[in-house]
Amino acid sequence: MKKSRTIWIMVLVICLLAGGIAAGVLFFVNSSEKINPDIYGRIYIPDTEIDCPILQHPEDNGYYLTHDAEGEENLSGAIFSEDYNSKDFEDPITVLYGKNMENGSMFGSLQKYGDNLYMQEHPYIYIYAGDMEYKYRVFAAYLSDNRHLMERFCSGKSQGNREAYLKSIFDNRTMEAQIDNSVEVSTDSKILTLSTHDNRGEQYRYLVQACLTEKKEVSPVEAEK
């Protein structure tokens, strides 16, 4: 990890000296992908601790449970998707995983969405992938079991699968569940789910779900902000 950062700094200095500011900016834009080609996007939730690269390992869905974004062994892991999902965020159901870290890193702050006021104050999730920005509106946050969402609902491939998925969300009636019924969600919506472990036990997961409301093309510099 330290070695890769040292190389990263050295290359940046060379870029600045050899090609000026433009070369340095270009390096910054592509630096994450050069450090680890498994990085294919970034998740950002304004005014929260969540501002992290998104990864997907080509062979091992559990790899980034125990490795960081630079591919180094790290119990904090990284934010990642499994190979059930493509990397263009065009799937009906997309699930991103991250550990529930006590210091608030990774997805350690997700459970704050259990407070209605917090959900109102942090309604949007932004995903940057390639030259695209995806804007999602949070509409649900609740405690769930540990059943695999993509397998349970067949990745949302059919309308029936998607109907069952939405029903499972809106059927939550516990006091702790936060469901915003004012957000328009249908079987045609692209749903992003953020999933993390819950301290109450290995059989539980805490989920935050949002629907895609806007996507637009952005410059690489904007995507790095």
C-alpha cells in the first residue's frame, strides 16, 4: 500500500515536470484505475463519510471483503459489487457491499438512515462510472435478513422478479424501517441497494435503497470532485 502510494507520487511529479499542469490533471483523473484496474466507479453521498471507489473482482466475489481499494489485505475491505452486476449501472437491481466499520468508514454510517430526519437531509446518492453521473433518490432504509438479494430476486430479470423485490421493500412495517412513499418507484426503476452487516448478528443486513432519478454525461474532472 505504502509502496504504491510512493510510486503514485513519483509519477505525478514526473507528469508535472514533463508535461505541465495538463498532464498532472490527466494523471489524477486516471490514477485510481491505474492503481487497481478493478476500480470502475465511485460512490459519493454529500455531507457523509461515504466517498469511496467501487470495485469488482473478476474471479472472487468476496475478495474485497478483506482487501482495500489498492488490492492490499485490509480487514476494512472496500466498497464492491459482485459479478451478478454489470459495471454500467444499467441493471434493474444493483447491490453494493461494504463493511459496517465502527469508525464510520466504508458503510459504517449507513444506519444513520434509520433516522427520518437524516434521510431527509441526505436524500441523494451519486455514482460516477466512466463519463457518467448517476443520481439516486433514497427511499428506504431498514434491517433485513442475510438472504442474497440478487439470487432471491433473480437479479430483477423479469417484471415478476422486480414486483416481488419492491413488495419486499414496501412491506416493511417495523418501527425502525424508514420508507419514503413520496418517492416514485416502479418495476421500471433502476434500484441501487447499499448493503452492510448489522451488529445484531451475522444473520442480519442493513439496507439502504434508492432509485435512479437522473443520469448525465460529465467530464472526467467533474467525476473526480
